[in-house]
Amino acid sequence: MKGLKNFLRSISLIAIPLFSMSTFSVTAHANSISKAHSKAKLSISSITKSEKISQQKLASLIGSHANKSSSIQKSNKLSLTPKLIHANDSSSSSSQPTVGYDILVDNPSSEVNGNLTIQSKIDIIASANSDGSNSYEAQNFAKDISIPILPLSITNYSITKLVDNNNNLIGAQFQFNTPAQYVPMIQVENSSNVWSSPVYPDFNIEPASGSRPTANLDHALPGLVPKNLAFNVSWTSSQAQNSSSTLKNSETLILNTASLNDDLVYDKPANSTTDFSNWSQNVSIPDTGIYYVLTSVEDSNGYWSDWKASQVEIEDSSVQVVNPVVSGDEGTVRWNMGSYPSYKSNLSMSGTLVDSSGYILPYVSLNMQVTDGDSTISPNSTTSPTFYTGADGTFKYTMNNLPVSIGQQLQVNYESDDYYDDCVLALVSNNTNLYTTPVYGFAYWIYTG
């Protein structure tokens, strides 16, 4: 993390493109999200349908692939953004294999203008290499191969296990029936039952006519976030590319860069095909590390966009509110048979959110909470709607509908008095308390004799 912090020191304001996690916490504006765990590996060895490929054909495929123009690009990392890193960059045990792989088109004639189509048969071959090589090596057979395919929402494809003449597992063949950008998360298991770290190549299946939609984030996501802090991800500016289509679905993946064991996928459809006001998630990550946030959208034709990918580093640091200012307007006191309404008609709070090193925190999800400990009215606590820090880490929000305090007649012949009344104003994010202050004069007491 020092490298990232050194980079951040060179700029005064941060607005860097942005992702836990044994557990995710999804806060306001994230209702009705269905959660799917991708812990279960897609085990190629368990597939019953198989096809034998001779060594001559395999060599011919690899040779022809090297010489022809194809939209498939072999890569050890997501090519969606240069900021993303590869999981194998982290240190691993010397006994852990590395993925050697190639992605080939078995029937190049299926391509149209160099683009893969729903007719294309795509071979993903993989080996469990012990020398750290990421190229396919025919002698390093894998005991098993895991190839979950993103988007996980798409299941409309066929899979055939690929074996050589001696029934050694060498990979799998996929044929996709839905236009989308696919990201296979490839892992291999060696003969010692040890799994490799994943690699993430990508390839596009284009429609026969028209184009796929485009996923756009509404703002750059934070690059550095303290753990347990909720940050906002929203994609209302995504677009359907065909005039006859609208957007109807989306998928957001939160991916730990070092492991697939903690992956969670959140699917959040809009209320209708044209209402994207709730296409927003507040995500809190409780574990430190580097994560990917991937978002894709689907249009009414059933076509999916390319993935919009960003990266976030979760740090173990505290949060500070710089220059907090709290104010409120005095409300009108009403005589009400010994019951007394709130002295403040509203409360406003502003400031700047930074981590313990002074780095600003943009697009953080916040709430204000007012609790009146002396009130006999239930509820004695009120929480504001969700609001966010801006690109410069600043925030300002005015909270209305404050809790009402009821005074007790402790002494006669008093007309009025200002009093603490045990009232507290708190600034929170994902139920994590960031700032607390007593609110003087929050309750207005009127005693009558």
C-alpha cells in the first residue's frame, strides 16, 4: 500500500477510479439485491460430455491461432483497465501451480468481421505449471480445472470437456448463445490437490446485427477506502445502444484479487426497464486488501455490455471528520399541557471526511442520527436519509423530523430553560460511528406552576 500512498501524496485532492471479504454489507439504496456466491467451482472434471483432441489438432489450433486475426486476446489479467493487477502478482507457496493456458477458436469460419459469434466454439485449454510459466504446456496435465464464467447471470451456453487421446484433461469448449463480454476465472488443480491462483482473460461475443449496451459508472470510485466504510457504486448513466432497446438488468461483481473464495455477486434490476433511479449500491468491505468492482448491464434484446471495471484498496485506518460544523434553526415553542416539542426544528452538519493519514474520502455513504436519551416518546432516535461525500470528500446535510422530547415538571414557576437533555448527534457510515457530539439546547423545557 505504500506505493499507492506515495502516489496519493503527490496530489491534494483525490478522485481516482475504484472494490470483500468474508462478508459484504450493503446499505441504503441496495434493497432487493439477490446475492449469489461463486464459491462453488465449475469443475471441468465432473462434466460427462467430452471430446478428444489429438495432439496434432491441438498443435494445429495453436499454430493457426497465432497467425490469424481474432478478437480473443490471451491475457493474465482483466484488460478492462490498466490499473487492475493480476492475482498471481502476489507471493504464493512454491508448491502452488500457475495457470498455463490458451484460448482458441475451434471454428474460425464462425467469426464475422473478426468478431466471435454465437456459432463460435471457444476452446479454453489449461495446464498446471510448476515452473511459473503462464503458457500452455502439454506435459503439465491438470487434475482438475475450474472455469466459472462471468456474467454469472448468463447460463445459456454449452460446455464440453476436452481431453487428449489418453483421456488427460486439457480444458473445456464453450459455445455461448448470448452476446456479452465473458470473463472466465481460470484455476487449475495439480496432482497434489493444490489449486492455483486465478487468471482472468476476457473475450467478446458480438450480436449478428446491432451492438451491445454500454455500462457507465456515474462517478469515479474511491481508490483507497478504510475498511467497514460504505462507498457508493452507481451506474444510472449506462446506455442501451440500439434505438429499439432499453436497459433491463445489471450485474455487479465484487472480486477479491487474491482469491475466489470470498466472491459475491449482487444482481440489482431496475424497477422498470426505464427507471434507473435505484441502480445504486452502497458497499462496505470489512477486510483489507485489493478488490475489483465489475459492473455489466443487459438490454431488452438480451445483449450484455462490456464490464466496467475499477479497483479499490481497502486499508486498516480510522476516519476523521475535518472542520465539523453543527448548526440548527430554533423552532417555535408551543404550549401543550406540559408536553414540549423539539427546540430545534432542524440540524445541519458539514465537514470533510479523511482517513487517519489525511487522504480525502469521496463518495462515502453517510447518515446522521439524533438520539434523545431522556425522551419518553418512542422512538427517541431518528436517522436521516442517506447522503454522500463529494469528489473532494466534503459533505453537508440538513436533518429535519427530529425526535420530540418530553420534559418533566421538576420545579414550579419556571417559564423556560435551555437544557442538554442528553441529546447526541452522530455521523455514521454502515453503522460505523464516525463522529459524535452532544446537541446543546436540543430540547426546550417549559415548566408551569
